[in-house]
Amino acid sequence: QVQLVESGGGLVQAGDSLRLSCAASGRTFSSYAMGWFRQAPGKEREFVAAISRSGGSTYYTESVKGRFTISRDNAKNMVYLQMNSLKPEDTAVYLCAAGYQYGVVPTPTSVQYKVWGQGTQVTVSS
């Protein structure tokens, strides 16, 4: 089973960019679909983006399409979330997760997430 550690969060202004990273331990990283979630204070955890085991398929929640890009490097056991044109409503703790994928496209219902990181805070000021 992998262990996940996120990094790259911070305080930025609206319109800025950030790249989050998630480092995975273990030799089975490429067998997992990977996802990014976020949780704002007082709100439920929200799906953001996911990428298939090979990296060939991605899926995004509507509010981040065209602004965020998820990618992975299986040789380095890393997954990334490039976030552009950040908005104050993107403020949240961002968590990466690893799961088993059932299907071609890693939608929120086709991946059973098993392992979670601790999260990294992203704060976007207006």
C-alpha cells in the first residue's frame, strides 16, 4: 500500500498559479488511479480531478475545467495538480488519494479511493 505526502500549497492572490505535488511511497504506485480532492472550512470534501493509472485519461470537476491540470510521473511516483487562474473559492485543504479504478475514465464513481494524504493548504486572497 502506498503512502502519500502532499506539498506545494501556500497563500496566493486571485489569478495566480500554484502547482501541488503528491509524493507516493511504495512500488505499486502505477497500479493506482490518483485523485485530488479539497475541503474548505465547514464544507464537505469535494472531488477536484483524477488521472488513470497510465495517465492516459483524466477527469475534472466542472468548476476547475480549463484552469487545473492533473498529471503523473510513474517513474518518480509523483502526481501533480497545476492550478492556474486561482479564485478565492479555490481556498481549501487539498488532498491527494490513491484508488482502484473500475472503468476507462477515472470519474468520482469509478475509482474506489483507499489511501489518503494529510493535505496541503491553499489560500487564495481576493
